[in-house]
Amino acid sequence: MYNNPKSGLVGEAVVAAAGAGVATTFAVARGQSPSVGLGITAFAAIAAIVINRLF
């Protein structure tokens, strides 16, 4: 139907981190530790990249 070329690793990381960062920003605004928020964002971004590469 249409060709969806694989994006680069940097592009995937930016999109995944931006998506995870939205939820993390809300959590930090509600009182969560910023270091925990950064850890959650990093984990979510890595998980999204791995899942995208597998499927």
C-alpha cells in the first residue's frame, strides 16, 4: 500500500523520548523526583526503540 522506510536510531530516540517525556513532565509537576522521571523516560524510550526494531 505505501512504503514506510525505517527511520534512523536518532529519530526514533527523539520521538520515543518526547512521548515518554509528556507523561514524565506531568508526574514531576505532581511531585515525583526529577531523577526518577528521567529514569522512567529513558527506560520508556529504550523499550519503544527495541519494540519498534523487533516488529
